[in-house]
Amino acid sequence: MRILALILCIIPLFASGEEIVLGMSQDEVAITATFDGSNILVFGAIKRESAIPEGELGVIVTIAGPSEPVAVHRKERRFGIWVNTDTVEVDAAPSFYAIATSAPMDRILKDTEDLRHQISIERAIRSVGAPMTITDAPAFTDAVIRIRKSQDLYKRTENSVLLDQETLFRTSVDMPANLTEGDYFTRIFLTRDGKVVSEFETTIDVKKVGLERFLYNLSHQQPLVYGLLSLAIAILAGWLASSFFRMIRGT
């Protein structure tokens, strides 16, 4: 019975006869002192062992930055000042999340498939629970999405994946300058009539290099030395500025 159950689970994976073959313009992003963002080109093909199946084809590309807990505060005006009244901890929210689709998302992806694979921005954020006093917990998750969209960290671009003869696809994803260091989980979904029939996963390594890497490591591994160095640089900069103005006055 166990063998039969395993076979029944494996059969649907081959039933579609379609498989994603992926290529990327780069799998590393280096953050330097002059880093102002990056553009990742994602391209690939759909490998088939038989004729093109019937049903509407859809391609969805997602890139997710490292997830971390986020504390969301609600502010209200009390006695003339703004104070925090409610706080909800969102268990995990990607630092960056981008979605590119070949057609309107609600047309090529069923809600049940979105729930299963956690593709949309709303599904990618995990919030297990909130205090009993909070009656509108989803509003706090919406606040995270709204704020990060305004910072260009969350984005959804529909009709941006170009399909050629239902075989080749390509798109580009803009990554802003304010990226968090870490592995960026990249997924490509192939859908037929709203159902996911194939999925490909890879990662993009985003890391600081050069002076940015040195200062980051110094601030985290030797904070005392980092603080003293910052103080010395500030004193030196003040002395140089003072000397410069005295020289100008003297002339």
C-alpha cells in the first residue's frame, strides 16, 4: 500500500510533461559603497516530451529576500502627542519580495494554488497570531506591505514576463539599493489553467564587498573598535575643517 501511495504521488509530477529550464544574467549581487541597485534578467525555456498541452499557460517569477520578524506599531494621538497603542509581531516578512507574471495573476493562478505555494506577497508574509485585544490583526500585515511597497521593496508587475510560442520566457527584476545582505530565494512557477504544473528554485547571493564588508564586520564583531574609529574620524574631520577655515581667513 505504501508503494502504491508513493506511485500515486509521483505520477502527477510527470503527467504535465512540462519542465522549466532556467537561465539568469547573474547569481550574485555585490553591495559596494557606490551600489545603487541592480537588474536581474531571468530567462528560460519550457522543456516538453510531447505536444503542447491544452489550457492557458502562465509563468510566475518570484524573488524573496531573507525573512525576519517585524514589530508593527499602531499610533494614536493622545493628549496632543502620538503614542504607540497596539503592537503586533509579524513572525516572518521578506526583506524584499518581487513578483513578475506573464498575465494578470488572478487569471493564471488559483487561490488554492497560491495558498499551497505561498506565491503572492500576502501569502509570503507569515503572521501566526496576535494578542487577544487586537481585533483587526490583518491590518498590521497590510501596513507592512504598504510601507515596503512605498520603499520599493515589495512589488508586483503583471504582464512583464514575455512568452514566445509558449516555449521561451524572459523577464527582468529591478532590485533597489537598500537591499539586505543574504540569500534571495528565487522561484519560477509554470501554470496551466491556474494550476502549478512545474516549479524551479534557485538562489541569488547578495553580499557586501570591499569597504562595505570591512565596516559591516567591524561594527558587528568589534563594536568598541568601530565606535572609537568613528570618533577618531569625526575629530579628524572637525580639525581639518577648522584648519581649512582658519587658512581661508588668514588669506
